[in-house]
Amino acid sequence: YRTDEGKPWVLPVVRKVEAELASDMSLNHEYLPILGMEAFTTAAAKMLLGASHPAITEGRVTSVQSLSGTGGLRVAADFLCRVLKYNTAYYSSPTWGQNPLQYWNHRLIFSDAGFTELRQYRYWDAATRGLNFDGMIEDLTNAPENSVIIFHACAHNPTGVDPTQDQWKKIADLVEEKKLFPLFDSAYQGFASGDLDNDAWAVRYFAERGFEMMGTQSFSKNFGLYNERIGNLMIVVKDPACITPMRSQLTLLVRGSYSNPPCHGARVVSRVLNDPALFEEWKDCIRTMSGRIIEMRKGLRERLEKLGTPGKWDHITAQIGMFSFTGLSAEQAKFLCDKYHVFILSNGRINMCGITTGNIDHVAEAINDAVCNVSKA
């Protein structure tokens, strides 16, 4: 995330809590428990599921503090492969990471953890610049039993396109029918729409349906704590008796990997999530961030339409979150870079946080020039 001045933003509520922590002489640098700070992991799970969710009140949820979202995905993959002996995982096409395919993060993480079958399910429809729902359903229908299906909880990266609630319900029906295992990658809760509950809808719906499932949480974006590597792996089970042996296995996996999670980011997030006043301050911060991104989406679309840029541009405002899949080709992306110094990925993904009121006209004019004068072939 960047401010309208193009600068990194340390959230005011984070600054406040860090100042309080710095002056608290009772704090020390002792190790956390292997599975993390309980006050943090408990609060994180409640944030994702909702504090009154039956899975929480019935004691069917456990959590592990992780090294942000990527670390949570790795612990999840290790557990699913080594303990449950799952070997097939599906991830969306596209998903986050760098080209070529083997460096897409979901594929890389699960491959390194020992999964031998890494498959894609269709997601992006280049023609409509939206969700290829029929293709997604067809691919998941063909998935073998016990396949791990990696979903983006909200603000799909890199497309910015999410299923509707009705589509999520149909996806859940299929997951149940085919006996698949859902894993939600939640990197943008609150940051996508500005509403924590709205951004967690799919995760909560699946949990309400009674699925055993996992959810990984990153606090890099919604707290601005990118370099603190603060995350959470939440696991929902049907039988609370599974929790103790499962935590024992998770402890062995973590001990043999990074041994112990870092403390500072966990203290900051825990303090905010567990203090009602600080929590409200934080929600104001995420509304500020998501609101600025939404305004930049509206502004870019309006300018492209005013310029008469060929094609439709409503997908820019239909998509949510940090990124927009513009539909521009690799050749057009290179043109933007070479002529205008507007930097987007070769697949057409643009970081909306990089657009400001000071450069939005320049970006729109650059895209217009690229679309008008550079072939997509």
C-alpha cells in the first residue's frame, strides 16, 4: 500500500501501540511458545470466523502463529502432506507469484512440502475480464477425492475478481459432494472492501456448512506490517478431540522448520484486536486504505472512458483489492514501461496502490496510447 503521496503508510494505530510497547518495561525478548502467542492466534481466528461462530464456541478451532501468509500456507501444506498424506492440490489459474509457472507461490509452496500432483483450476476469463465460473466448476468436478483446493478468501490476487455469494454456495456444494478439502488464503481481510465481515463471508460460510478446513491469514497488508512476518494458520475440525493430537503434530512440524515465531508483530496485532477502542481505530485505517484504492479505480476507469480508449473498462471498478487485471498484453505492458515509465507486470496486473491523484492522468494516457497503438498479439 502507498499513500496518495506515493509513500509507505505506517498505520497511526500501529504507531500508537508500538510506542506503548517500547515504554513497557515489563516486556522482554523471551521465546514465544512454538505455536505462537495464544492471545494473538485466538483473536486472529475470531477475526476470520467471527467471535460467536459455532466452530469457535464449540471448541473446534485451533490456530498456529505463522510467518505471515506464506508461512501459514507452508505449515498447512506440511501438515496435509506429511500427516494426512494428501498429495494433490489445486490452485487458481492464475494465482499470485512470478512467472514462469513453477514460481507461482501456491504451486511452489505445496511442491516443496511434498505434494506430487499440483493442478490448476480455471479462474480468469480473458474475454470477459471476469470469473470463468463454468471452467472452475468443471475442473473442480474432475478433482479426485481428498484434493486440497486453495481458494482466495477475498480480493483474488492477481485478478481482483471474486465469486459472488451464490457462486460460493455452488462451489461449497461441489466441495462437499466430491469430498475435497478447502483451504482459504486470506491476505486482504478488511483491506479489500473496507468491511471485515464482508471480506470473510466465504470462509465463514464454509465453516457454517460444517467443513473441516484451513484458513491462512496475513497481517502484512491490513496492518501494514510487511516486514514483521505476522500471520496465522486457522484449522476447523468436526471433533474437538482432534485438537490436542493435531497440535502435537503441528508442534513437531514447526519445531523442525523455523522453531519459533517472532513476537513484535504478534504483540501489535494482539493488542489492537483485543482492545475495543484500538480495534475501532484500526477499522478506520483499513477503511482509509480500501477507500483510496476504490477511488483510484473509479478515477482510472473514468479517465479511460473519457479518452475513448477502445474496449470496455468497467472491469477496473468491478474488481476489488490491491490489484487489477487490466487485460493488457505483455507487449503493451513493455510499451508502458519503455515509453511512459509506468510499470505493470507482463500479465497485465497493475498495483492500484501505485496510482495517485498526481499520476492518474499520466497512467490513463499511457494505457490509452498502448491500447491504440500496440498490438496485443
